[in-house]
Amino acid sequence: MNLSFNKHGQLHIPIKKWDLDDGNILVIYQGSRGANPDLDFIVKYKAPNKRLRAPSHTHWIVDLIVKSSHSSSDVCDFVSDWIELYDKIEPFNSTEERDNYELIYNEYFCDTYTTIDNLGHLSVEFLSALIELFIKCEKQTPGAFMFKNLLQLVRDFCNGKKDFYQVVSYSKRV
């Protein structure tokens, strides 16, 4: 299966891929942004029988909002766990480390948050993999904070401190 893509005449070849139990394939490619462009990466995924696409922050945020309408406390705990991990997760130190990275947190989140796995459209495994990679990517640039803020907004939504429009509006800017 060809997971390469062409953007603005530049061919992007997969650096690393993960086959998830839900049938999605998560892939990273060389990026060029931030304080460490050599360590930057682009995240894309391929759902079964679908085209390769970039994960929209708005899509996974809306999925968490849908899940929270059924189990707000579990979604709040899920996001709170990620916020706690955010400060512990380190950026990549080398291209070799990035290129050989194995997802660390999927098993914990899949085992712990079974109650929200079948709610909404996206699996806990897929969400956890995305969040882990987005944190690693944001950590490549010292002082970056928008992704962490997005996680905090979802937690605030679950706690009734923010409304749907505030969260979705912010997700479009990240």
C-alpha cells in the first residue's frame, strides 16, 4: 500500500507507520516547521477503504464532545490524564529516535477508557495515538502551547466551564 503523498511538487515518504486495531493506519512524514525542523513531522492517517488524510483537530475534538455527552466524567478523566502526561512527555532528541518511535500510552488508555471507546466515531486507540504524537510534535518547539490549551479547553467543556462553540472555534486555529 502506497502511503506517500505529493504536496506542492514535493514527495513525502512515510517515516514510520502504526497499524491500529481499529483498522486505521497512522503515519508520520518529515516536516519542516518549528524550532527543530529536522525533528518536525507531519501526521496523516488512512481509514479502511478511505484516502490518506490529515487529522483535523476539529474532528477529534467534536468526537470527544460527542463522547462527553454520554460520559462526561470519563472524557474529562481521559483528557486530564493526557494533560498530566503532557508535562512529562519529552520531545524527540534525534531523527533516529523519532523514526523508530513506538507509541507508549495506547495500551493504558485503551484498557482504562473502555467506557468511551464505542461512543462517537473515533476509537480510544486512535485518539490516544493522535494525542501522543501531537504532544511530541508540539514539544519540538519550546514555548509552544496551543495543543495543550486545546486539551484544557476540552476538560473545561466537560466540567461545564466552556461551551461547544468556544472549543470548536479554538480547534480551527490550532
